[in-house]
Amino acid sequence: MNMQNEIHKILVIGGGAGGLELVTQLAHKYRKDDQVQVTLIDQKRSHIWKPLLHEVATGSLDPSTDAVIYHAHAAKHHYEFQLGTFCALDNINNTVTLNEITDDSGQQILPERTIRYDTLVLAIGSVSNDFNTPGVSDHCFFLDTAKQAERFHHALINNFMRVNQQESGVLNIAIVGAGATGVELSAELYNVTDMLKSYGLPKMTAAQLKVTLIEAGPRILPALPPRISDAARKELTALGVEVKENTLIASASDEGFITAENELIPADMMIWAAGVKAPDFLADLYKFELTRSNQILVKPTLQSSIDENIFVIGDCCACAQEDGSWVPPRAQSAHQMASLVKRNVQARLQENPLKPFIYKDHGSLVNLSRYSTVGSLMGNLTQNSMFIEGKVARIVYISLYRMHQIAIHGFFKAMLVYTAEKISKVVRPKMKLH
């Protein structure tokens, strides 16, 4: 690919785990190359690692202090950031269009913009899939974004205060979907409820909390090995979580969830965490081959099946493996895809062959707040999984987030961020109460 004197514009849409890691790596690679420009586009102003959104929802994590601000990060890592919502693609003229941005009063902040690219990377992520279940969109909370998690948190604090004023009140919370998000949220809710007596709500204890975790399949954590599922169920049951497996939800109302057997599961707060899909607007673009869950079909090189100038990574990517299965929508998948696309973008610029994506499952971990962590690690030599739990599993789980921080900040700055987090915990409350 001979760029001659023209600037090669690399555009990454989506600043999630994969997108932010990729744009950081590319910007560092080409920081001294005037012929390459790297730009990140996102509809939000800041980044929170998605596996931590359940902690934002419960108040264990404060996004105002723990988020990565894109404008600041871009200035430090030598790329351009543009705030905007991707709404149109012209892959003939290699342009994308971003919607106009207005404030709450309707006054324009940024106009509609059209941006040219030479290489486009879609890292748009995923949203919850409610499977068009009646009532879910009207009555349930979702945890796809930090904004949604904060909305749940505000409602949670209000309900804590309400129940604290009652002599024998109980807060009923029902969660549909017993994947990692549902399981980790269930445990975290008990953790923060135990803290409330230290923050002026002495009557709101774990005895006043009832969490019901609902799974349509035969066991919780269906994507993980049965041993992990069994260990997690045992821990959750000990906390007081009512686990309902083989329970299909037919609808939701202001009273709770209604099952396919017409049983009402009463709830004051309802969370939908069952299944994911790529955003619906991808289908409206009429540009890509899509799966039933709106994921974009790609070649082994992670280029879209319809255009070699467009790469796709993360949850919105449908990449088939050699055994016929699909790469799962996990943070480790996005991380591995980002690393390969970085190398393949470099290869294209140097007119070298591109490499295929080979997913390596390094295992899975589920963090049950301060109570336990369970999971499995995949052996690189034997390809066998090793079950781990307790403190060792907790250390490995935390290290995954630290690796993400190193990828987006660099080792030295990531260690400074870690130190700042430790110091702030000395002076800040253990949970966010506003």
C-alpha cells in the first residue's frame, strides 16, 4: 500500500476495552509518523471497563474518579478523539457520518460531521438482548453503559433509604440472566448492603435484602464449566440469593417478572442481563453481512466480509473458529482481536500479508465480591483447565484489570493509577452514596 504523500487515516469507532487498547497501541506506533493519523470516535466522553459496570451499579466503583476521560487520554497518547454517534457509512467513498450533538435545551454543541478514513475499525461493542420480551424495556434496568449503571445506582440508594425507614421492610431485587454480570451483581448487592450500617442506614442490613437470580437454562454461568457454576451457586445460596434455573421469563410488569408458567416473581427493582447483541443500528446501515444477533461477519483476518478496508473487533464481531464455533463476546476476545488488528494494520501499510485471528481461551473468572472468586485457567501446554478459587483466583481476577490499565496507560502510568486508587480508598467511603 503506497501512501506516497497522502496521510493514511485510521479511524476506530468505539472506545471500549478493545477499541481503546487498539487506538492507544496504534497511536504509539505511529506517533512520529506524519503520514499516519489515528482517531477514536465514541458517543461517550469517558471509558469504564465493562466487566466493572456491576460495581458502578452498586456504588462500589465511582465512575467520576475511576473513568478514563477520552480527551485527556488522547492528548497524552498522541491520537485524536472526536465525540459523536456513528450513524452512516459510505464504504464507496470511505466516509462515516456522525450525528449532530445538542445539549439538554436543544442547542447545538457539534454539527453533523462526515469523516474520511483509509482504514476503519468498528469496535462498537454490544447491548443487552431482551428478545422482545413484553414489558422488559419499560420496567427493567440494563447495565450496558456507565450511564445505565449510575441510573440503577441512584434508584438503589433511594430504595435502601425507603426500606431503612420501615420496621420490617424488605427490598426485592430480581435479576434475569445468570451469566457473569448477573452472578457478580448478585454478590455485590449483598456486599454493599452489609456496609450500610456504617453509613447512617442501620436498619438496612443483608436480612432486608432478597435477591432472586433467574436463568432460563439448566444452570447458572452456562458458558463456563459446570464446576465453576456449581461453586458459584453454592456461594450465592449461602449469601441468601434465591437461584431459579430452568425459568423462562414471559413478560415484565410493575409488580415483577412473569414466568412462562404464569408465576409472578415479585420485585421492587428488576435488572435484565440475559444475552447480548450488537446494536440494532448496524442492521440499518445495510452494508454488512450480519448474524441473528447483529454481529458483523468477518474474514479470518478480522476484515469485514464485504470490505477489506473495514476491520471489526470485540462483541460486535462474528468470527468463526476452525471447529465451527464462534469467538465468544468476552473482554479477553476483544483484547486479542485488538492486538491482531494492530499487526494487520501495520502489515497493510507495509504491503505485507495479513495474519488470521486465532482465539486462545485463557480461562474464565467470576468475582463474587469480597466473598469469593471462582474460575478456571487454561494451561498453555496441556490445554487442560485448572479450577481455582479463593485468594488465588481473586489475585488473578484483579490482574486482568491491571493488564487492561497497562495496555491503555503504559506500565509506569498504570502503576501510578494503581497507587492513586489505593490512597483514595483511605479517604473515600467504600461505597458511593450519591
